[in-house]
Amino acid sequence: MSESIVTEFKFTKARLELLIPTDKNYRVRDTGLNGLVCRVFPSGAKSLEIYKKAKGFSSPITVRLCAAGELPIEDVYALASDVLAQMRKGINPNEEQKAKAKERQAKELTLSQALEDYITGDEDLKVSTAKQYRQTINNHLSDWLDKPLAELMNMQTLISLQKGIGKSAGPSAANNTMRTLRAVTTVAREVTTNKDGSLIPYWPIESKQLKKRFWNKENRRDNWIKPHQLMHWWTATEKLSLEYRGNGGLSRDYLQFVLLTGLRRREASGLLWENVRLKSKTFKVTDTKNSTDLELPLSDYLVEILQRRPAREGKVFDLEEPKKFVKWVREQSGVHFTVHDLRRSFITYAEKQDLGAYTLKALINHSTKSRDVTEGYIQIDTERLREPMQRITDYVLGHAKKTSPNKLIHFGSNHG
């Protein structure tokens, strides 16, 4: 039921204090200034407001001024007169206040606040991706965290930062930092935009010529473990359980599992026992890069790796950071690699088995932007992948498991 004005009088502090709450909201109109009302709530709260149509508006607008008794009546009249003057010009004071609030927000919005708004505002953003964004900004733009974001959107400032990060951390780190900053800025600008625009400028590096000068050229990584390197690499991973200071068994199993499945680093480290079926020799990855569940068969040796793991609940490979044991294996084997290089190696080994393109894509869970209509109709089940997965494992073991861990030969770090 709509509210109704039940009475009217000339507002004074004493008269307003006598207003009694009822079980419904009601308004009392001031006879001293047309449009000024006091709204009384069932709780007993009283709000002084303007309730009037603005020029060009078909319905009355409610603009709250203050609580009854908060200001002297003279000040209330002065404030109300200003609001009414705006409404006579066709201005909605509520929208004006929202615009000013957004303007203040844009002026005061720091890089740190904008980053958190960006992360918390994306419900689909993975925890690992959010962590990466925070690390990128905190590592390379720490001096700007508490400064207004708008000040960063200066072409010369961005060029200087890009060059500085490139020198200290490398061209890829500089590009990643600027990409993250650009994404954060774009969202912040959208959030703080009002009818007059936003005080946060557009990303200034837009012209073709500027982009060419600004962004660092990045060479596509193509490193993988060559077949003749597999023996040294594999033997070094076996030595982890014997000589590495740490959980060598876990480290060994993790690296071998990644090489024989082609999983991404976090897909493997996030694998849960509840998604492993040793009897049916299958496992499922649910937290994938393209957000599509991946179910794969386990080759015989992959089953052996999993059977070595002592726990049967939680994460199969409960580790946070593989850098230390990756470095150890590099030094022991003379084979330079990263965890992602193991995925690249798996794909290369799979390609050597002359697998069909659709089979290969199914094994590595690649989402493509292909216009091949047929691809959308082909569904390859887990059992059809079992023989190809076993062939890849046999290929790797055939090149790797020929030297006892106790007979490992140490090579220099530059061994190819």
C-alpha cells in the first residue's frame, strides 16, 4: 500500500518531536516550504525529505536531507531550498549525488583497491589466477599500490614502468604486468563511469604504432625433453627419493606423473584422490584451464606411480612449489626444463605416435577456436584414449628406464 500524507503543519523541533510512530510509514507535510516532508517510520525514526516532482519528471522524487533533529530547522530549510532549486532545473538530486560519489571514488581509487575490486568482482576467476594477479602487481608495481590509479594512466609513466620492469625482471614479466594493469583499469573505469564519463582515463597505448613500441617481443617457448635426454632426466627423478633433502618420493612421482599425462602444473598438484579410480584405471581433473572436466585413462606405469603414494584422501600430490626439486633434477641430469616443458614434451611424444588430431586434443584437453564443424560432433570416450596413452608411456619408458638410479652419471648444467 502506498504511503499517504496524514497531516501538515509548520515544522519546528518541538512539533516534530511529538510525532508518534504507527504500524506503517507516513508523511507529514511542512506548510512553511512546499515539498519538505517528515517521514515517520514504525521504529520511531524520523527522516526529513523532499518529496516532489522535478521538472520534466512524471513521478515525485524522494530526496533525503537528514534525520529529524539532526540539524536546526533553519539549516534544513537552506538545504531543502538548494535541492528544490536543482529539481526546478530538471535535475534529479539523487542521481547528482551518485555521480559525485562515483567521481570521489574515481579520484580516491588506489591501484590496490582497484585490483581487489577486479578480483572479487569476477565470480569465475580461479583462486590460482587471482593469486597470480596479486603477485604480479605486488612484485612489480609495489610503489604504486597506495597511489590513485588515475595517475598511472599516463603514457610516459607506463612506458617508463614497462622499460624498468623489463630490465629488472624480463620482457615477459613486463608484458604480463601491463596486461594485468590494463584489465584492472578497464574494469575500474567502467565501475566509476557516470553520465559525464570517468575520471580514470582510458588505457593510452592504443594506436598501432604505440603498441608496436610499447609491448616487448616474446619468443614462443619451445623447450622439451628430447628422447636422448630422457634417460638422464628419468634417472635423476628416481634419485630424488634417495638423495633429495625433502619429500623426494612425492617430488619424483609428481614429475613423472606430469610427464606421462601432459597435465598442467596446477592440474596435477590439484588432483584429488576422490577423482582417481585405480580399479578402472581412470582419473578426472576438474580444475582445468578451460573449465572443462578432463577424464583420462591410466597407463600401467601411471597406476604404479599412484600405488606408491601413501595417502588415499585429499590431494594426490600435496605440494605447493616445485621450483626446488626441479632445480635439483636439472643439476643432477644436466637437462634444463620447467614443469610446463613436461607438458610440451608429452604432446611431442604423442605426436610421434601418429595419433589423430582429435585424439591428441582429447588427451591434452585443448580448447580451440577452430571453425571445423566436425570437431564439435566428435566425442572421444576415455576407453578410446587408453591405447594411445599406453603407447606414449611405453615410448617414454623405452627411452628412459634403461639406467639404474645408482649408476647415474652427473652432467654439467649445459648438457643438451
